[in-house]
Amino acid sequence: MRRKGFFQWFRGWRGLFLSGALFLFVTGMLWPRLELPVGSRYQRVERYPPLIYLPDDGSKPRINAGAAILVEGVSGMILYAKNEHVRRAPASTTKIMTAIVTLEKGDPKAVVTVSPKAARTGGSSLWLKAGDQITLGELLEGVMLRSGNDGSVALAEHIAGSEPAFAELMNRKAREIGALNTNFRNPHGLTAPNHYTTAFDLALITRYGFGNPEFARIVGAREEAVEWYQGTKTRQVRNTNRLLWSLAGADGVKTGTTNKAGYCLVASATRDGRRFITVVLNSPDRWGEAVRLLEYGFNHFDLKLLAKADTPVTKVEVRQGYPAAVELYPRRDLMVVIPKGKEGEAQCRISLDYAALIPPLRAGTTVGRLSFYYQGREVDWVELYPRVRISREYWWRRLLRR
């Protein structure tokens, strides 16, 4: 009897194991995931999710740039897009990624020695000479304000040993962020084969950059005195982004011009807690078109906080659970953009996964979502979870509470 009981037990657990393995295989096949190159070691940066399209309301400005996009920087919502996924030469807007990689990989106090190759780099220049020494922090300011191509090469060689090695770091970071339609071949943006990005990817990269306070400080500076190491030389540099002087709230980010790319601009402005980021590539009027897009954002859209990560949004009963009711929290703040005067077309809905609300339940388990709908379409959402463990409610616990 004992042997028979053992085999019955073994067959039961074997069947449970096989069915569980089959379930994991099937769900693994069906579950959507980001496809990245095999062996690339890329990892998606989840705190910078893909940008979200808001439904078209038909009142957008006319833009003649070859490609353009307008994004609300806090929520990540796209409010205007034209040819945003078309690959184009980015010119010196490339340096936005150069700055991100430099800030993340380099020491601002480290001394950079300018190589002959860096000093010979053509195009816009900081007038560096071979053998010049300058701290990485000072050099980066010169690169981003003056758009110095020579300084870009000096940074790349200092951090990665060579331009190609630095470009690989740039491409790896682009894919981590989710800019999957981008490929850099150099740190400055001079025309090169297979050196391209898109308006969408530049907005994504710029939004990521603003998560670094030092990046935000540098790209928003109008003028800086760039000082060589030990005070051997000082040069006053002025930002090439003229919107910093003419547009209220302007705070970045980078110009770019080559024969192939045309006139390009990534610009941003912040007012009343709203930051709009716009990209115009190959524009006949980059200043005017960027201003029209940014003002369109400020004049037509409001930013709303629908949920805070540290505040519960609902309380649900858990059948046979201990505790019997639990508060659910959003995994992140849910910020959304709503067109002015159309608040009535926006809705919030909570949907629960009751199959997941069966105890025992670990704290942090996703059991539902809070969704933002606009014009009947789900635009954004955030997962909901309990912060406490939910045990199964046994009969003897009920007796003890009586």
C-alpha cells in the first residue's frame, strides 16, 4: 500500500510539472517582447518607456521639415509627428548621445590630452591643438555649446580609446534606451556611411538625457568660459541654439547642419511643469518650425497627474484572504497629456486580474492596471500591485478573531 501510494503521488506531481512546463513554454511564445540583436548584450531601460501617441485632434501646425516630432517630456506623449521613423543624417544632433555617454562613462575631472587626429577634425571647432590638455567636464561644455567636432573626437578617444569604440558605446546606449532605428559611426555627426537616426529616436534619446541634471545644465547654458588645464588658456563659447535667447522657457538642446542632413534642431522648453521636446530635421526654417511646434504644445495641452506611485488608487476585497482587503498601488506615477477643452473625452479605468487575486499572494505581484483612455482608446496604463503579502484565510484564524 505504501509503494502504490508513492507511485500515485509521483505520477500526480510529474503531471503537474509537465503541465506547468507546457504553460510556461506557451506563454513564453505568446508574450510580447522587445527583439534585440542576438549577443548584443543590450538591456532595455524600463524607466524610459517608448513614447506614446496621443490621438490626432486635427489642429496641428503645418511643418515643412523633412521629419519632425513634438513630445511632452514628462509623460512621453507624442503630440505631433511627421516621417518620425524615417532614417536621416542627424548632423551635430549626434552630440546629444555623445554627451550622454561621456557623462555616464567619464570622470568630469579627468584630464584629456588632445591627439593630432582630434585636432585635425574638420567642421565646427573649438580650435584645439595637438597636445592641448583640458578636463573632460570643460571639454564637454565646449562640445555641446560651440559644437566642436575636434572636442568630440578628443572625448571619444579619451573614454573608449578610438572613435569606432566610442561609437559602439553610443549604439549600445541607443538600444538600451529603445532607439532601435539609430546607428552612429562617429561622435560628431559629420557625414559618414550608415550614420543615421530618426526624429522619433532623437526625441527618445533627448528625453533620456534630461534625466541627468548635468546634461540638462549643459544643454541649457547660453555661454560658458571653457578653461584649459591649469589655466593655460580660456575661451568664451556661446551656445549655437539661438532659442535660448528668444523663446520663453527654452532650455536646450542641440543644433546640427551638414549638406546631407540640412538644417536640424532638437529644442526643448519648460513652462509650468510641462517640458516639450521637438525635433526638426532638414528644415527650411528650423527656428520658426521648432517654435511653432513648442508653442502648439504649450497652447493646446495640459499635463495631468492621474496617479502617484506612493498613493493607493483603490482597495479590493480578497476572497478567503488575510487581510480580507488590500490597497493597490501604481508601479510609477501616471502622468498624461490632455488637450485643453477636451477633458470630458478622457477617462480612467481600473481593471483587475481576479485570477491573480487568489491567496497566497506575494507583495508586489501585479493584479491589475489603471488605464488612461482618450476618445475611447487606451493611451497609457500602469500596473497595480499590493504592498503587503496576502495569506490564505484559514478557519482557525477566523475563530481566533472572534
